[in-house]
Amino acid sequence: MLQIFSLDKENKFKRSENPADIAELLANGAKGVFWVDIEDLTEREIEVLANVFQFHPLAIDDCVKSNSYPKIDDFEKYLFLIFHAVNFSGPTNEFTHSEVDIFLGANFLVTIHQGPIRSIDVQREKCERNAPLYLGKNPDFLLHSMLTQLADNYIPILADIDDNMEELEDLILLEPSKEVMHQIFKMRKVVLQIRRTLGPQRDTIFQLSRGMYPEIPKKSLIYYRDIYDHMYRVYEMAEMYRDLVAGIMDLYVSVITHQQSDQQHQTNTVMKTLTIMTAIFLPLTVITGIYGMNFQHMPELNWEFGYFGVLGLMMIVGFSLFAFFKHKRWI
Amino acid sequence: MLQIFSLDKENKFKRSENPADIAELLANGAKGVFWVDIEDLTEREIEVLANVFQFHPLAIDDCVKSNSYPKIDDFEKYLFLIFHAVNFSGPTNEFTHSEVDIFLGANFLVTIHQGPIRSIDVQREKCERNAPLYLGKNPDFLLHSMLTQLADNYIPILADIDDNMEELEDLILLEPSKEVMHQIFKMRKVVLQIRRTLGPQRDTIFQLSRGMYPEIPKKSLIYYRDIYDHMYRVYEMAEMYRDLVAGIMDLYVSVITHQQSDQQHQTNTVMKTLTIMTAIFLPLTVITGIYGMNFQHMPELNWEFGYFGVLGLMMIVGFSLFAFFKHKRWI
Amino acid sequence: MLQIFSLDKENKFKRSENPADIAELLANGAKGVFWVDIEDLTEREIEVLANVFQFHPLAIDDCVKSNSYPKIDDFEKYLFLIFHAVNFSGPTNEFTHSEVDIFLGANFLVTIHQGPIRSIDVQREKCERNAPLYLGKNPDFLLHSMLTQLADNYIPILADIDDNMEELEDLILLEPSKEVMHQIFKMRKVVLQIRRTLGPQRDTIFQLSRGMYPEIPKKSLIYYRDIYDHMYRVYEMAEMYRDLVAGIMDLYVSVITHQQSDQQHQTNTVMKTLTIMTAIFLPLTVITGIYGMNFQHMPELNWEFGYFGVLGLMMIVGFSLFAFFKHKRWI
Amino acid sequence: MLQIFSLDKENKFKRSENPADIAELLANGAKGVFWVDIEDLTEREIEVLANVFQFHPLAIDDCVKSNSYPKIDDFEKYLFLIFHAVNFSGPTNEFTHSEVDIFLGANFLVTIHQGPIRSIDVQREKCERNAPLYLGKNPDFLLHSMLTQLADNYIPILADIDDNMEELEDLILLEPSKEVMHQIFKMRKVVLQIRRTLGPQRDTIFQLSRGMYPEIPKKSLIYYRDIYDHMYRVYEMAEMYRDLVAGIMDLYVSVITHQQSDQQHQTNTVMKTLTIMTAIFLPLTVITGIYGMNFQHMPELNWEFGYFGVLGLMMIVGFSLFAFFKHKRWI
Amino acid sequence: MLQIFSLDKENKFKRSENPADIAELLANGAKGVFWVDIEDLTEREIEVLANVFQFHPLAIDDCVKSNSYPKIDDFEKYLFLIFHAVNFSGPTNEFTHSEVDIFLGANFLVTIHQGPIRSIDVQREKCERNAPLYLGKNPDFLLHSMLTQLADNYIPILADIDDNMEELEDLILLEPSKEVMHQIFKMRKVVLQIRRTLGPQRDTIFQLSRGMYPEIPKKSLIYYRDIYDHMYRVYEMAEMYRDLVAGIMDLYVSVITHQQSDQQHQTNTVMKTLTIMTAIFLPLTVITGIYGMNFQHMPELNWEFGYFGVLGLMMIVGFSLFAFFKHKRWI
């Protein structure tokens, strides 16, 4: 679906879906700025890009593939940029990003994406409400506004990660489970993905802010530097989170190891109890067994105090063993 | 085996295996482009390289050794490139690469490799089908087409690694076995090998794309930059996978450690059961043993309620011990 | 709350809260230096920044957001700096930092912060006590004095970390608990935060010390280089602590593992005792049981030395088993 | 021991041990190239270096110390290089290196080493066999030939490491022993040593290949670049092995941990068997004990079916306990 | 304590403690070189530095604080250097360093330190013995000699670390104790401290060797480059030790883990023995218990071969259980 946004002759917002309008707008040159937004590129739109705008086949190819790396290409008559709109679902730790391809010409901006992108919807509404501001100036103003939208998307993501991290830290100390470990691993993945998406975008913005491209006027540079500063900060935070995730993994392993150590200690306590009971009562059983034998000639059986003597012997044996274990500090 | 591909006088595709043709084609100069493909370098082909093309001995040496590092050498009259064609078998996590040596001259391209290479076979078919396109222009067009083929080989490899990684992640959480660990290690190896093969190739392509070599005309540079962008992206992904493999190893160890902790917990439970049974019934055995002794003088034996008294005593002892363990929360 | 510090006509310290004074002071130009300190930015103060000082909207935006990254922006007529005042509570290992936004113009210094900052309070007192020194010179002298204060705050933090580290090291070797591990993790976090806050500040100071900005005269550069040297050293120490924290985590895990190994050893000792007792006395119980059976035809019962024979047999059995375990080195 | 190799007047190989010849050869200038090889530097040879060649004291000092770092020093009239000849014993994982000090002048090459070095012996034999080739040209040809020898020594070392690595990988999966672990650690050491020796040598060769030194003519540069390429590749491989050794250590720990987990599982199985046997038979012992007591008043003893009743009771108790453990899935 | 070393008019070594001499010596200019060594800076010496030498307050401040980072500052009329003298006690793995502050002027060298420094004592003795050599030339010769002393101090430290490392490696394989682990951690700390002290000193020497400072004449540069080479090598070795210490920590953990695994194996063996004994003899006890009961109606008791039948039954039961465990490979 292709949409064209421009100002009509009374400086009013005008929305068209007719590709034929583009040629006319292009011919206007610097007088009129327009924005073409393409959602879900089909043969018809590719036709427009190739024939009306006469974009380079390699750039169009990148738009079609839609799994490209963020970058900036200078085709002299226009700039071609690839950006990523990001999305993060805190509860499930799922990070997704979708490509936004941008062409910036002398008097036009073309954006191409698959499915709706929130940042672009927001930008469209802004245009509708305040058309002269966005469509009356150089198209780089439109670009800057959109890039700011895209860059600001990272802020809540990092806040979510920060929350999740603290939660995980607490969970690890309270009840470290396999699920927690899996969450940590997923977070590691997310942080790596953010770094990977962010790094080249930051570099791209940096290039834009250096005043190398005539499409971007000098006085706008500070705005791009501002986006760059934001991205730089987010990147540094992602770096820090990467380190922290490694730290939290170590924390997890150490907590589990500690827990193991505690359980081993408990095992020892239980084992000692068992051993003491066995070591005291088994010998006594043997003693009672001896005097329970039915031999005809067992002198002790006829002794007057034989019974009490044996009871005494059993007590001595029992207490000796008890004292022995006490001495060994098992009790 | 040496094959020569060129255009005949009617601009038709011509295939020859006669090295003698080369001298003639070389003499044609810029008028005719030709491609010499050499599979399995033997003395005869080395002869051709050294005497007909008069390539530098060091370059020929690199071709013969066939375990060289990707690089680019500028011998003024021609460029010498070493590339690696890669191959990955997902199910067994085996990564292999084979060397492709390339000479790019003013009107010729020479490729040398051991055994058939899919990318080169594909390129040959393309040439046959569309000879004027590939053999009618500057030979760098042929080179660019071939390098694109070689670079595109990495894409499915990374997709396979991604799949394997997710599979391993699931396996680790379900049933972490020694075999899984071995798979992780093998994947680590593969990712390291990809990085090692990819890094210098990316740098080589970068040099090609900078317009330093007269063999590559200005207007082709953007195509090399495109290959470079692809390679850069693949390299970055390989970097990310390296981090992820490290993460998955940590995940494995933590899952196993967790499992150990669970088993230790179970050990404790079993041990407690054993200890309780022993601690309750062994003393009772001793009591019954005592009154099973055959002494003549055992007053209790004659008491009227001695038997029931002892039964009661046993119950008291048993319940006391049971209560004790209950109190200690072992039950 | 907005406060204006300047020299009155008799070179005395003058303190005002009236924003209207600013316009006048600004008009004085290089003749009079003044410092505006703003605590807790409200609409009224933003008004002053925007309309009286006419600062760039992006800079004011950074002041309002107050979660910005340390940086330096050159707006030609003035410099805009973001710094972080740091605070560390040793006992709880809590690290906090609060933003200080600074504008440095030809004859003014503006500082903006939320809540009171100790370094700024100290500077204000210094100004009161020695007004001509701080308000009679170029405003960069005031800036330098304040930055030195902010930089010096790191020194006691690192000393505290050093102390905590040694304490943790001792604790780990004495009684490694889960709490110790948590402390280590928190310290890791603190060190990472310090690095993250420090790095860009160090770079900012470096830029100031290179003489790029007309606001900072040549002869002051050495003072900024001195701050830079301090910050560099602190950063290097933070780097070292990061390595040490990683080392201390390894130490912890190894101590716990060692402890586990010791407990396992103890388990083995206890188990052996249990097994020996059981293995010696259970067979004896069976022997006594046999001769305690009430069969009518048991020839041994009538033997004259049957009883002593059995006692002898039991001793032989007992000693044999004892010797057997002795031989196996279990005792 | 000092040996001088040169061409005599009939272009024949000439070998001398007389230091006095050197002065004469030096005086010849560019007409005659000669090579002085010094094994085991003594006072007499140091004398020659200092007085005849007039080398700088610092360079001679480095030769004497013989534990120097690979480097290149330009003393204007000659180059001073330090290289390391390497040696690796695969079976014992022992890596050794010995220093080779080289002076390269306008018409001479001086090599100094302790004990025989295989690469230098090989070079000497080459000279003898083909004297005009090596001694008739610029001395840098001799140097290049020798450096190639030294660089090629690394190739079999890496092949050995690769073999050892694969062997260790198999051993770890089959029977991970303490000895295997020690082997891994030794391999790590070797890889680190190779990197450390290799890095500065690679950089030295790089400097030689850049055409900065008049001693090395332009047309030789490609040969040095070739050595550099080899060294670069070896260095990259050493880097990869370093990563792999870290991976193999992780593999080892995970295999051992897995093994522990298996053993723990077995412990649980054994424990359950023990507990079941004890829990079933101890209560039965108590029952039989009760009816083995000798009280005069035990009503059950006179019941006609008392005996069979008790046997039945014992069976019920036994089967109930068995069923209980079956229910708990311990059997 | 302040000491002044200079040459008197007869070119003899002269030692003075009178600060008043300094002004005179300074006035001499390039004619006379002198060295001022200050041990334990007091008010009196600070006075000299500030008023006689007129050093910059920031430099003096660094001398007073004496916990500064190695660096070099160029104050145009003189250079200010901070170096660290290092000391390492092998047996206790204690690493200490003390600051040496150095001013190098046109004809003087000032050294400031707390407590005696061995390198400086050595240098003083050298001066006394060979005054014209050290005090007759440019003061940078004195500096170079002293820096060589300071740099050489690292060599025995690294040798000690190497010895300790090998010793620890052996200890770990023989009897890995908690103490060994602590030693490893301390060594890690030492290596990190060496790197931290060494890095900036190496960089400082590098700056000195680049010929940027007029205080250091061209022909001396090679001597500084020599020190730099030594420091570079030491730094690289410290880097390698850092890697090795990490490796030795891994080795320790793996040895302990292996030991645990061995102990677990032993636990299993002991457990199996216990279980077999219990499982065989407990049932036999129950059988004897049954026929030891005193019921009046127990038909088996009157059977003629009842007793032998029961003995046979017991043997069958015992052997069956033994065979069962044999079959399960527990024996």
C-alpha cells in the first residue's frame, strides 16, 4: 500500500494513493516536499521505486529482502538508509525488530516497511495535524522527527530490562529455579540483539550528523547529534547490561552451588544420626541375642544377678559409644 | 582440468580445453574477455600459469599449497585473490571450506580450485546461458558475480546454526546429556572457524570496494560495497553467535548444576526416611531382645502385666522417636 | 530555586534570587562574572534559560530530562556540559549519581541540578568566603574549581570499594555465605556503574583540556589536564577493580566448591563408619538368632561347649570383617 | 664459534673461521657479500662485533643477554633484528624458543645464536650447495631465505596442536581424568607462548615489508610480504586455538559435572534399595522379637492359630510397605 | 632530607645538604650539572621546590600527595615525571610500589621520594664512584641511568611470579587446598597491579624516546627506546601471566571438581557395600526371629529336620540375594 503525503496549493495536508502524483511532485523540485510511505512492498510499488524514482537496483533489492543490516548508502541524488524499529515484550523477554527502508532526496522522503510501524503511524498523525511544519521545510526535518521516534523506542526497552534484571536478581536469591536460568539466558540474547541492532544504527546516525551529505543542511546537524547522543547512551547501557547479565549468571551458579553445599551439609547431619543410632543399637541387639540363645550349658543364665549384669553391660556399651560420638563431635 | 570460456566471433559461448588458445586470447587485449577455470592443478596447468600468463612464482606457490589465508595481492598487471568457498552440514555441525584462487587481469579471469565448487558450477551455467553478459564486459563483472555467489553461501549456514542453537537450547532444558554438550562445543568450533574464514575475506572485499585497483572500474564499486555489507552483517552475526554459544554453555552447566541440586535434595529425602525407620525400629528390637533372654532370674517375666507393659513401653518409645523427627521437620 | 552570585561594585559577594538581575549582568559583558545556581528546575527557571540566556532548546531539554549522559556540546556562544555528581554508601554498597548541567559563557556559569549537591554547596561557601578570587576572574576558574570538587568525590569511593573488597576477601575465606555472594554481585554492579559514569566524563574533561574552546583560556588548560589525570587514574582503578571483582567471584566459587569437597569427604567417613558397624554386627545378630530358635532337634544346643564355641565363632566372624575393612583402608 | 661464508674469487663457496678475514670483506663493499654465523657468543666474538663491525653497544648487549623480545632496530648503517626460532614437542606439549640475533648491513649478514639452530644449519647447507645464488646477491636475499625457514617452523607446530586438541576432545568425552586437564592447561600455556613470540615477529616482518629500510630493495618487498602473510595466518590460528582451548576447558568441566550428576543418580538408586530393605525387614524383626519374649503371661502364645496369625500379619506389614514404596515410585 | 650532588671545581664529587647552594648551581646554567635528592618531603623542602626552583604548584601538589599515577608533564622549562619503584616479596606474594617524582631541567635533576629507594641509593653510589660520568654530562644521562635501574626491578619480579606459578601448578595437581586458591587470587591481584603500574610508565618512556622534549638530546633517544623495549616486554609478559592466572584458576576448579567426582564414586562403592550387607542379613534375621518365637503351636519346630531345613532356607535366601547384586554388577 502506497500513500503520498504533501501540501496542496493552500498549504493544506493532502493524502493520495495514486502513484501517478509522484512524477508531478518530483518535477516540482525544491518547491514542494512530499513523503511517500509504502507498507508491504508489492510489484506495483517496486515499479514506482524503479521507474518513477529511478532508485538503484541494489537499494530496491535491499528493500525487497527486508532482512538487511542498518546502513547508509549515498547514491549522490539521494540517500538510502536502513533502520530498525524495535519492539520488546517485557513479560516474555521477547525482542523483535522490523526493517524500515528510507530514501531521502532533495524534496522527498520515501519510507518502506512490512506491516504497520508505530513510530511511522505517530509521524503520519503529526503530519496531518501540523502539515506545514513537516511538509513545508526540507525533507530532512521529517526524517529527523522520524528517527527521533525510532530512537526513543529503546528507552522503555532498557527500563523493562532493568526491571526484569532486578526481579531476576531477587528471584535468584529467593528461589533459584531452572526457569529463572532460562530467563537469564533469554535476557542475554535480548541484550546481544539490541547491541547488534543498535551499533550500526548509531554509526549511521553519526555519519548523518557529520555534515557529509548535502541532503542534510548544516543547521540540522545538531539534531542528528542529539539522536546520536541518545543512541550512544543506550548502546553504553546495553554494554553494561551485557556485563551485568554475565554477572547475574555467575550469581545464579554461585547460589545453586551454595544451596548444594547446604544440602550436602544436611546430608551429613542425617547420615551422622543414622550412623549413631545404628552403631549404638546394633551391638545391643547382638548382646540380647547372645543371652536369648537356647544352649543347655550357658553358665551366666544361672547367675543370680546375670540379668541385671547384662542390662548394666548394655548400658555401659551404649553410653561408651554415645560418648565416643560425642567426642568425635558428631552430636 | 583446464577449461577456457570465451565468446567466439559470432558472440556465442565457446568452451575449449586447449591451453594453446590462451596465448591468442591474451594477445586480443581488451577486445575479448575470457575465463579460465582450473580444477585440480597439475604440472601441466602450473606450466600454463607460469609461462603463458607469467604469474608471479609466489602467487603460483599459494595456488599449489591450497591452504592459504584469504587475501588480495596486487601484482600491477593483475590482481591475485584467495577466497574460501564454505560448506556446512547442519545435522552433523561440520563446517568445511575450500580455497578458490583467482587472478583478475585486464581481459581475463582465472579461477583455480581443488574438486568441484558449487558456486563456480553455477557461474559456468550462467555464462553458458548468457554469454554476452558475462564475457562481453569487463572481467570484473564475472568476478563480482562469482563473489556474490560465494558470499551468499554463508546465509543458509547462519540460518542452520540459528536452528541448531534453538534446538540445543530446548534440549538443554529438557534432557541435558553429554552429547548435547559435545554439540555445543562443536558449534563453538564452527562459529570460530566461520569468523576466521570470514574476517579476512570481508577485509579483502573492502579493499576491492575502495577503488584502489584499476582492474575494477569505478561504477562497479557499489556492487563490491554491497558484497561487503553482506559479509559485514554475516560477520557481526557470527560474533553474536559466539557470544550466544558461550551463553548456552553457561546455561548447560547451570541446568546440570540445578539437576544435581535436585538429586541431592532427593538423596536427603531418602536418607531421612532410612534414618527414621532405623532410629525407631532398632531400639524396639533391642527391647524385645532383652525380654527374649533366657536368664533364670528376670523378675519382669513373672509380672502379670509385664507383657502388656513392655508393649506399652515399645509404643511410647516408638511414638516419642516419631514425634522427635516430626519436630525436627524430617517428616 | 534560582540563586545569582556576583560581585557588587565594592567587589563584595552579592547574592540575589531575582531573575531580573541576570539580564543586567549579561549586558555587563566581560567586566563582571556571575554564577547562577538553579536547584530543582521549574517552569519559571526554564523561562529564564530560554528567554534571558537564550539557550538552545535541545540543551534545555537535556536539563529538564535529567537522565542524560555526560557530554559536552559547543553552542558557539556558550558551552553546555553534563556532569554527574557521585555518591557511594560503603556499608550498603549503594552507588548513586545525580546530574549537574552546566552552561559556561563568556562571563557566566549556570549550574542546574535536582536537590542539593555537596560539591556545589562547598563551592558556594568558597565563593562567599573568597568572592574576588572566584567571581573576579574568567568564569572558567569557577568551573575548574567545581569540576575538581566533583572529580575528587571519586577518591573516597574507590577507597571504600578497596576496603569492602578486602573485607569480602576475608569473609569468603572464613565463612562464605549467600549474602557475601550478593555483596560481590552488588560491588560488580557498582564498579560497572562507576566506569559507565566516569568514562564519558573523563572524555569530556579531555576535550576541555585540549584548548578547543575559546571559553577556556590557554593558561587554564593545565588545570583541566590535572583533573583529566585524576579521572584517568580513577578510571584505570575502576578497570582493575572490575577484574578483581571477577577474580573474587571465582575465589568464592572455588571456596564453596572446596567446602563441598570437604563435606563429601566427611560424608564418606561417616558412611564408612556406618557400613563397618552394620557389616560386623548384622551377621552376629543372625548367628545369635539361629541359636535362639526353638527347634526340638538342634544338636549344637546340647554340646557341652556349644555356647562357648558360638561365642568364639562370633569373635572370629567379627574380627575377620574388621580385618577386612582395615585391609581396605576404611578404618 | 665464528664462521664466515663468502665467495672466493672463482665464485666458489669459501668457509673461514678467521675473524681477521672480516675486515677485508667489509672493505670490499658491495662487491662481495658474506655471512658471519656465530654460535655461542664468547669474549672473542663480542670483540669482533664491537671493534670490527663497530655495532652499537646496546645491540651487542641484547645479543649477550639472549632473552630479548623480537624487534627491529635501525642503526642507519645496518639493521639489527631479534628473532625466535621455535620448537615444539607434540607428545609432551613442550614449547621452547631460542633467540636468533641478526645484523643486516650493506654487504653482510651476521647471525648470533646459542647452540645449533636447525633453520640456520639448513640455510648453511643451501649456501654450500648453491653459493652464487645466496652469496652473490644482496644480503637481504640470504635474510629472506632464513626468515622463511624460521616462519615455516610454526606450521608443523600448529598441526601438532590441532592433533593434540582433537585427541584431548576425544579423551574428555571418553575418560576425563586429571591428567587430561593438565594437558589442556599446558596447551593453553603453549598457545599463549606462541602468540607472545609470534606477535612481535609478525610486526617486525611487517616493518621489513613496508620498504622503510634501504637494506631491503623494493623488488624483495613482496617476499617479506609473503612471510608476513604466513605469520599473520599462524597468528590468527593461534588466536583461534586460544578460544578453542577455553572451550575445551569448559567442555571438560561440563563432562565432569555431568558425570557427577550420573553418579549422584546412582547414589540415589542405591540409597532407595537400602531404605526399602531396611524399612520392610526391620519392623518384621521387631514383630518376631515380640513373640520371642519369655513373659509368662502372653495370651497370644496359647492361641491355636497365633503362629499363623503372626506370619500373616508379617506378610501384610511387608506387602503394605512394599506397596507404599512402589506407590512412591522408588521401585 | 635534602641532598645536593654536584662536581666541585676540581671535578670532584661534592655532597651538600645546604639548600642555599641550589640557587648558585642553578645560576651556573649549562656549565654545571647537579642532582637534588629529597627523601621525605617536609615544609622546608617544599619551600625550596616552590621558591628556588619555582616549580608549578600542580607539580608540587603531586609530589606532596604521593599517590599519583605515573605520567609526564612538560612545563616548558623543565619536565615533571612520576615513576614507581616496585618491590615484590615472592614468598608472600606481596607487591608494593612507591612513588618517585622527578624534575628534569636544563642542568639539574630533582628526585623526590618517601623513605629510601634502592634504585636511587645505587645511583648515588655510582655517582660517588664515577662523578664526572654522571654529573659532567647532560642531566638526562643521570635520568636514563636511574630509569634503567627502576625498569630492571621488574625482571626479578616476573621471574618470581613465574616460579610461584609453576609451584602453584604443581600444588594444585598434588593437593589443592583453600590456601592454594588464595595464593592464586593474590597472584592475580599482583599481576593486575603490575600491569596497572607498568602501563603508564611504559607510555611515559615511549614519549621520552620520541624526541619531543628538548631536555633529552637526540643521541640519547636510543637509550630510552631500549628502556621502552624492556618495559614493553615486561608488560607483554604481565599480560600473558594474567591469562595464565585465569587458566590456573580454571585448573584448580577442575581439579577440585574431579576430586569431588572421585569421592562421589567412593561414596557409591561404600553405599553399595552397606546395602548388600543389609539386604542379605536383615531377611536372615527375620527368619531366625520367626523360629525363635514362643508359640505353642508351631508345627515346624517339631519336624525332625526342621532346623536343618531352616538353615538351608537361609543359605538359599542369602545366596539368591548375593547373586542378585552380583547380577546387578554392584559387587
